[in-house]
Amino acid sequence: MEESNMSASQPEPVDLSHYYSKVTKSRNKSSVKDFYKYFLIPGIGNIAGGMPNNNYFPYDTLEATVALPDRFVPTPNIPLNPPTSASSLSDKLTSSHILVPKASSASNLLRKIDLKSALQYGTAQGYPPLYYFLRQFTRLNLHPNVPYAGGPEIILTCGATDGFAKTLEALTNTWNEDRDWIREREGVLVEEFTYMNAVQAVTPRGLNVVPVAIDNEGMMASGKGGLGEVLEYWDFAKGKRPHLIYTVTIGQNPTSGILSLQRRKEIYTLCTKYDVIIVEDDPYWYLQYPSAIASSHAAQDNDVSLEPQPEQSNYNTPNSSGFPFLDSLVPSYLSIDTEGRVVRLDTFSKTVAPGCRLGWITTQPALCERIQRITETSTQQPSGFVQSLIAELLMGPQDAKDGGRGGTKDGKGWDVSGWVRWLEGLRGNYERRMQIMCKILESGKFLVKSGRRQSISDEWSVVDKALIYEFVWPMGGMFVWVKLNFETHPLFKKAKHERLSKALWIHLTTEPHLVLVAPGSMFCPTNELREKQGWSYVRVCFAAVDESEMERISRGFVSGCQSFWRKKNLDDLDESEELNLSLDGLLM
């Protein structure tokens, strides 16, 4: 892979050092890590480093049976019809065998994958072969149109949570009300429904957590509660105007919205005006579902044109990623980042497995260097076991004498084309799951009651139809965000809204329904939002359960809601101890 020449007309990234924390500004390059460069002198007798002898590592090889990249069947990038319920598995051979050797004969350090190097102390950027592969993939395929000079740099992390923690460490100062002036208090902007692990990383630092209104796409740029209003009318009595946004823009967690390119441009313009840095957490980027709009209309018997729109078929202009699948996806904020104020968090948690604890940060080189300094004295680098297994899977051995074996049938690595094909197959499987769940939820969102009424002269049948919940078919991600219309429940005026919401949550967990959903209050960044509207939503996930259980569990949710709306009292649920427990801390 060779990188394209960067345009000489592209602007340099802006200097963000005025936002570096006091600790980050004072960090120096690790003298220990810097010393590693001398270890590479040919023939050197290294008695300087405090490294254990690799011959005493108890692992001789790492081996695994792994999927081939075409194991799962993709769905179309621009479907003319919703995906069928065809088998998610390919009819081809679906497994191979990889092997990471104890020692590789490769002379190129960027292709040398072995336990001798992977399990030893290493550089903070990440294991060199994997770092190089991901850097090339990021710059050439994921984000081929980053518009600032030189392009972005990357650094490997122990997952997106680790990446966000280091970003906070780099760009925010802790604040304590017993010690610091209120004028020094910094803040982070988040969606009004958001991923609470991020908020829980921000809160202990004493920062303001500032919600911004959202719609079906995600964060709003304008309108009541939108980013423009929040920034323009910021109350400085609360502290400094927030200079950091934390956002999930694709498959927003929990609402599953996808932020359009136009909306991104509007938000980026505001960030330029008010000097705000965007932290883009994107674990679901490749899970974008083109079939959602057509399927939603079809389920509701609405006429809709299914003709593909030419402008939707390639977002990557002028430079293509080289893959129609990647080109079809709504691009990152990096694609419009003319000033270098975007920090993107990627992860292998949804593409390989959460237990990998492996990801990477993409941002402008100067900020990446500061995060590298943080890494040198904290995590140092991700697990060598994981990095070498992923590297061997994707890159494979340099040649037949290498001793390793990659993830294809012939022992080579998947390479970029295989990795993209794997992502396509994953998108296909999750899109089919989304279709199954949403069709069932769509069929049960109305409660129909029939009865008879009598007038002085006649008697007739009456049918009442109540909308008990509603949702937008997810355009991406792993979740359906369901709004519960409790105002149609017969007990709405008799019971507190929060109590009614908790009662439904408990009712769903009982037989015969046996469904566990995430209460909306879990995703509210402030108590005010939790009390105002958190109780009226639940998040349901179509990703985790076995494919064979999808239909049963989806129907369990529908039947649970239907039967709950027929309740005339909550006496049976009041006896449950769980009703008095707070669900806000439930981890999903």
C-alpha cells in the first residue's frame, strides 16, 4: 500500500495546545521508551534494557481456528428491496487456521509478527506491524479525504473507553469545588441521550456535563436546545464554555440515529466558530442499514420510491476508499476536518470481540503525540497476545519461511480486501436481525380493544385502537429506541410516571415474556432529563441474542407491552422488591 500525495494547498491543523491539560503540557517523552531505538542497532549486545529473556516465555506459538472473511452473506449497499430472510452463512468453507510463531525470520520490522517481539516490552504507538497496517488502512481506506496537510496520525489503545479516557486526560483539567474557582470549570457537550460510560468518565473530573438536543439523526445544530443555542447563550456563571463534544454519530447509542453529512458540516461550522473539539466515538460505523427507510415505509403501507439516489452511492470524493462498501457509508467528521479538531475513536470490540480491548485513536499528529506521552506512563500498549493474533489474521507471514500462518485458506493474511469483506458480512447479519425485530415490533405497537355500546335506539360494536409504543427503524448500530406512550395506559393519570415505567420493566422480565430491556433513564446525562423524559423510553438490542431466539424474544417484548396495557392495577408488581430498586445503574 502506498499513500497518495497530500495536496500542497491543504491547510495545516490548528494549534490545540491551549486546551492541553496542565499535566499534559508538562509531559516529556519517556526516556525508557526513547532508549528503545538503540536496541535496533545491528549486532548490538543489549545489556542495557530491563527486559526478560524471550526464551523463558512459556508460549511457543499462538494458534486459533478463525473465520474466513466471506463467512457471512452481505446485504446490498443500495437495496432496491429490503433484505430477504436468506441464510446469513455462506455456503463456502468458513474456517481457517492461524499461527503466530515464537520467532519470525522476517527482516522487515513492519512485517515481523512473532511472540518474541509481541510479548516483549514495546512502543506506545502499538505493535509495529499492526500499527502500520491500521495507519495505512485508516489513511487510505477509511478516511481518504482528510482535508488538512499531512493527514492524521494514529495510536493504538486498549479499546475506545481507554481512548476516551486518554483524550479527557489530554484535553481537560480536573476541577474541585472546594479548591477551584467556578470560572475555571471546563465542560463536555453530549447528546441528551448518550452512552453513560462516557459521562461517568467525565463526571469524576468535576467537569460540566452539558446535554444538547437530538432528533432522529442525532445531535441538533440549530433549534431549541441545539448546539448553536447552547454555545451562543452559555451561562458563564456555570464555568467556561464547553470546549469538547463527545458524540456517537453512527448508530447513536441509544437512539440508533445516523448523523448526515450536511448536519456534520453545520456542527463543524459551529465548532470552528466557538473553538470546540469533536470526540467522535464510532464503534458502529460499518453498521449502516440502507434498507431501514424502505422497510419502515413498507411496514406501514406507505408508498416510497426505492430508486437509489446517485449521490448516496459514493461519499468518498475526490478520493475513493477503493471499496464500494466503504464508499457507501456516511463518512466520519474527519472527512470535513479542515482544522484538525476531530479526535476519532475506533475499536475492535464490535468487529472482532469486546474482550480484545483493542482500538485506535485517529487525530492530528500534534495531539496524537501528547496522547502517546500519556500512554507511555500508563497502559504502555495493548496486550501483545491480542495485537499479534490480530496482526497475523490480517497481514499473515511475510513469506513461506516466516513460520507464521495468516487467516486465509492458503495461510496468507486477510489483507484490506478481506477485512472489508468481513465488515460487509457483519453488516449483513446485523441488518437482517434488525429487520426481524422491527417487523415484529411494528406489528404489535397498537393495542386493539373491542366492545359493545348501546344507545337509546340501537346497539353497535366499538373498536378502540391505542398506540402503546413507537419507534424509528434504526439506520445503524445495534439498537431500537422505543418511545412508550404511557399516556394511552389506563393507569397513566393514577400512577406516577416513573412508577409506571418501572412496573413495565419488571412485567417484561416475568413469565411468559422473559425479556430484559434497558430503561431510558440509563442514558440520561442529567437528573433533570432523567425525571423529565427518561422514564418514557427503553432501548432494545437486536445484536446479542442468538439468531434462533430473535423472533421469540421480539414477540416476548410485544406480548409484554400488550398485556401490561391491559392492567387495571399494579398490585401484583408492587409486591416485587425490584420495583423499589433504582434501575439507573443497570449495566448493559
